[in-house]
Amino acid sequence: MNPEDVIIIGSGPAGIATAIQLRRSGIPFLLLEKLRVGGLLLNANLVENYPGFPAGITGPKLVGLFEAQMRRLGVEATFDEVLNLDIVSDRLVVNTSRCVYCPRYLVVATGTKPLPADVPLKVPSRAHARIHRDVYSLKDVCDSQVAIVGAGDAAFDYALNMAKKNTVMLLMRGGETRCLPLLLERAAACDRIVIQHATTVDRIEAVDSGNRLQLVCTHRGENRIISCDHLVYATGREAQLDFLPVGKNAEIEAFVKSGRIFFVGDVTNGLYRQTGIAVGDGLRAAMQIYTEITRAEV
């Protein structure tokens, strides 16, 4: 087999686990990644439910350990963006920004993307660089005021992460949180985090030559102005599947049933987006591919 016969799209925990197990099984593969190894795990403030770390571990540190294991095994990511997948007769065709591949097996570990239409429609061009959908891009920011929109686990985890070196205001549209009680307890106990209920961002303005943001909000039915250096939206995500062919759901399902396409990790797990689950998905996919290949060679 050639590496192009088995393609993994995405190098988050699920893609990494798939690659590691395939390497252990002696199956060549190609691991494609658009941006950086680690996926959304890079945003995690503290991972406490991944076995082996009694005190928990930050997302970036866990990604660093994953990368060290990859290096030890000689697993490398090829940085190339997958533009689209096509199905021609009984062939899979993966088109990237640089190449065209026709793999026998495809592992889709592309994770999630932010839900659309959370940000107010009209945003000044000068404000774009200060509006974010994750906090990895803010890892070097300190002594700043950060506003985070959201009420779920991600929003509170982001707040705890950013509050290590900044002051944070959590803006919640409703009156109730949707996060784990443990995260709410920690955020409420942090003097650098202010939780603001019933607050909706209606308009975003750039001030101070674009160096700061002014948020025009509705708070409990009244207008309110909030100033900040950065604004993060953590208001939900959906599967990242833009590259799949339109109108070929039946064909894709047939490839899944025949053991030639595997969806692993956050891209398929809905609310159950956890590192441990993603890793298990990747291991299972790699083992199934190995079984299919060895069975075909008999």
C-alpha cells in the first residue's frame, strides 16, 4: 500500500489517535491538516476527565504530549487544506489545495466549526481582528479586558483560561448557565471574572483607532455600553463537513457501511465532544482499517 491509500483529514485527538494506531499496525497513511495539530484541544483550560493525569492537564500541554508521541513514532502531519471530497463511481477523490488523492480508506476527523450568525451583521472592518471564535489566538494576550459571549462549558472554560492573565466579562443572553456546576463554581470564585446575565450584544464598534471595541448591548431591556480589548463568541458549534459532496448522502453512507469512510471524534459525536471519546473513535477506526486490509490480503 501507498500512504495515499489511507487518508486522515484532521489532526485533533481523533486524527492523532488514528494515525498513531495505524503506524503501530504498519499501515502507511497520509495525515492532512489545514492549520495546526491539536484542534480545539488547544483552547482547553483544564482537561480533568482524561485518564492518567490525576491533577488534570491543560489542553496545550496535552497536545504537546500527543506531538511528542507522534515524533517518537515518526508520525507527521501534511499541512494542506482539503477543498472537497468527490465520489466518482466507486472511487473516493480528495481534492486539496495542492494535490488530488484517491484513497481506499478515508478517516474524517475534521471536528467542528462555529455556528453561523452569532456575530452582529454589521461589524466595522477595523474590529474584525479583535473578534474571535476561540481563545488559542489570544494565548499571548495579557493585562487586557476580554468579553466572552456564551453560557455553556466552552464559554466558562475560555473565561477561566483567559482570566489567568486578563480580566473577563462573561455575557450571557439568558438568565441561566448551561455549563457544568464545577465550572460555574470556579468562575464565580475568580475575582477576575464578572458574569453578566440577560445581556445581548446588538452592535460592535471600533474605538481608539481600532485598538479597542465598544459593545452596544441590551441588558435586561435597557441599553448598556461595554468596552473591551477582545470579544470571543462561544455560542455553539456544528460538524465541520463543508467539503462533503452535495447530494451524495446515500453514496457516503454506502462507503461508511462498507468500511471505507470513518467519521471520528467531534465531527460525529454531537454533545459528547470529549478528548477521551475522540481518541477511542480514532483507535477503533484504525483497528477496523487494519482488519479490512489484512482480510483483503488473505
